Amino acid sequence: EEHIANITNLLRPMCEQKGLHCVITCRRRIQRGIFVDKVRLNQIILNLLSNSVKCTPSGGTVSYISDSEELPGGQMRFGFEIRDTGIGMSDEFMNRIFTPFEQERANTGQHFGGTGLGLSITHNLVHMLQGARKVESILGKGSVFTVTLPCHSADHPVAEVPDGKVVSGCVRLGLLVLM
């Protein structure tokens, strides 16, 4: 619940300022905490949400949908979708969307703001967290960004956290434990 509340506190003002509808939902609630890198997760979410808000005209909708799944052996998966009814992207641009400084049109940065680095950074962060990302878009109709990250249950000992990372100073956000 706290994770959803944090997303609401972030997204709602951005949408209200631009005259957008804001939809935030949780498909499945996890019954235990999970370990995930808080700073990188927040950067991924912020990059994708701000792009969706920037590229959605007034009266449109931006949605955040979280999902999580318990897997065998203390493994978990945390994921989310960010959907918008914005300008969308062409199939040609979709092939180079994660390239640094890449924007579909020369005036995109002037019209919507940004440098074309946000999606490249997001791609690198998802890769660094050994996650997966998917993008679907229709030019003039909107886009859907899906991110899935592997996690570990907070019920398992710290020694089972990947890469031998020592987990200290974890913050518990509702059922999501973030490093």
C-alpha cells in the first residue's frame, strides 16, 4: 500500500498540472516484503512516468499498474506497466528508442522537453538490475512500457541476496523492502 501511495503522490500532481487522468492500480499484492534497489527502481519509474506525462496531451490518461509474483525458492518478481494515451511512436523509432540522445523528431525535445537520455538510462538500469523491459506503442494512440525485476523475499536471510550485497539500512515500504 505504501508503494502505491508513493506512486500516487508522485503521479497525481504531475497529471493534475497537465490536465491528465491518473489511474493507479495493483494487480496482485504480495504477502511479504521484497528486496530491490530503491534508488534505481525510483529512477526507472520516474523516467517512464515523466515521459508519459510529457507526451500525453491534456485530457489524456497516464496509468501505473504494479504487479508482483512469488516464485519458488524465495525468489520474487516485481513489475509494473506505465500506459499512456499520448503521441505514441512509429515502428521505425521503436528500433532505436533506447539509443542515447535519440528522439523521434528533431523538434521533440523543444516541444516536450528532455534530451533523449531518459529511456537510455532506464534501459541501462533495468539491465543492471537483471530485469526485462518491453515497449508497445502505436503512433498517435499511446504507449505501454512494461518492466519486470527479479527480487528476493525479505523473509530469506540476507546471505541469499544476489551478488553478495550486504543489506543494511533497508527501508520497508508497505510490503516492498527497498535497499
